[in-house]
Amino acid sequence: MKHIEFKSAEIFEKPTSKVYEYNLPDKDINWCLCDVNGRFPKQGWGLNEKCKEMVFVIKGKGKIVIEGKGETTFKKNDLVLVEPNVKFYWVAKCRFGIACTPAWYPEQHKEYLN
């Protein structure tokens, strides 16, 4: 069993988001809490090279835009699966819980302006 208290979560802040990263010593899966208020990333697209992100909408609503596939709206209690190597961005006012497999790490996350 592994346990991390909220006060031990690592916090990352950007202009339109705040992420609470729960750093488990596990390479297969990890989890974060994410507050989004606006567009994320602020410009362009995000892309995760390695991990799938299973996103549960705890509160609020918004949309995710996938390059070449269009947009999908979501609301509280919905689940969104973001596959690896897909360019996307969020426009939302919400709180997500995100499980990533394999575990997310900063070097595999890319942001593109085009």
C-alpha cells in the first residue's frame, strides 16, 4: 500500500491551471488533481508522448479539442480518456482527477504552438 497526504502533493501553477501532483514511487501509474480556469495550454496544443490520461471531472464543465478530430464537451461526473501522442487543449472551468499510465513525468509532456 502507498499513501500520500494532500499537504505532500507537489504544486505546479500556470496562468490557467493549478496541478497538485501526488508523486507515488510507482512507474506504472500516478494521479493528480487539476484545476483549470480557461484554456490549457494557454496557446497551441499539449501532447503526452507516453501516457494515457484518464480524466474524471469532479466539478465544473468545459470542452477538450483534439487536433483533427474536433471537440467534445464534458461536465461534472464525466470521464475523458486522452490517448498518448494526440495533440489537445482544454477550455474549461473545472476540477479534474487524472490517473496516468504509465506514470506521467514532465519530460514526456510537450507543448506545441501550431
